[in-house]
Amino acid sequence: MEYVNQTFESTTVSLDGNSYTGCSFRDVVFVYAGGPLEMENCGMDRFSFQFDGDLSRGLFTLYQLFGTEGMLTILRGFTQPGEGGEITLPIG
């Protein structure tokens, strides 16, 4: 579904399969399971995330395998990779 110039307040917003352009979000819970999403020129104030489906299971698996710090290192690698795109996990 495509949302344009809409305001979402104090509600749950499903991200998967949706497109948001020029929307504003305040006090919302974003639910995301890893599906396609488009978001452009949107504003956000006080929000939280709820992960669902395969994405939720994948994140939990990373936590089980590598613990909190290892999982966060992997996630940071997507936004702040090393020069060659590598991610170095802490040992221990």
C-alpha cells in the first residue's frame, strides 16, 4: 500500500510491503519482518520497533550465536563497514 503525506500517531505501523512518502510518525510502534519497504522524506518522533517473522528469528539466532555485543557488531557492520566491507567479531 502507498501512503503519501499522512500522519501516524499513537498506533502500530506495518512496514513490510508498504511505501511511505512525506509521512510523519509520532509515538508509533513500527512492525517489520524484513519485507520490501520504501520510505522517503518522512519525519519520526518517539518510535519503537517490533521485529517479526523471519527477521525476528534471524536476529534471535545472531544473539544466540554471538551474544549481544557480537550481534550489535554485525548490525553496525551494515552501516559502518570496514574499508573492505569486513566485519570483525569480538572473540569470547
